[in-house]
Amino acid sequence: MHPRSVSVPVRIAPADEYFGKLKLSILGIRNIITDVGANIDVDQSRAVSLMSKADLAEDAMLDWQKKYPQDTWLPKTVFSLERMYAKIDSDDGRARSLRVMRWLVHDFPTTWYGRTGKREMAQHHVGHPLMPENVVGVPSGASVPATAANPSAPQPTTTTIPQ
């Protein structure tokens, strides 16, 4: 008698598979999230023009999840997308951040990313404007320079007077 062969479903999407309308690879999805986030860090005013790229990455992620719902790379990628949206200082950015965090918490609740999202949502740290008390390293009640709360604000200049 031969032992029965048990087929285990594939949990990880192959690197050479493509997803969504734009047919993005997993690496392509991650690159878009990183690129859009870096551009937002440099110039907040570009966020609106970059959302179409983010939408295509999100579309590809939904297709990826549909085909490989147990892929262990998905929660981290969804979390990265939420973090990218959270950088956008607008109602649309906050709404996107909250929507993606809900997706993460709902679909990946037992992962570190899902548990972190659930905790952050319970603490109301998702989908809200950045307030001075939420800036890391600033004690409650302390004043926050405009550049800390709003990185796109003009940078102060100093002049050194020779003695």
C-alpha cells in the first residue's frame, strides 16, 4: 500500500506572476508603494497626482489576494500601503489610510500587522489628522515647530554673524 499524497495549496505567489489591470509583479507593487511614499515625503503637494499609481498598486494587491489569500507577504504589503496613505495630509489620504487598515485588520487579524492595526485603530491613530501630541518625541503640551507637524512647511533659516 502506498501512502496517499496530500496536495498542499500554494501559499506564496510566484515572483513571476502578475496582478491587476497593470499586470504588476509583487516587486512592482512594493516598488510603487515605496516610490509614491518617497515622493510624498519630498513634496506633499504631489500626493493627488500620485494617487493613480497607488490605485493601480492597490488593484494589483486585491487581485493578488484573490489568487493567493494565504500569501504571507500580503499583510506586510497592505501595512506598507496604509503607511504610505497615512503620510498624505488630506481628508482623502486619511480616508484611504483608514480603509486599508480596516482591510488589514479584517483579512489578516492574526498577523503582527493585523494586531498592530487593530491596536492603532483602537487608539484612534488611524485616519486622523497629525496632531502635535502625535509627533514622536514631543512631550505633551510642548510646542511643535511647524516643520515637525507639517514637513512641507518652509524651513527656517539661520544666519551666522561672524565675530
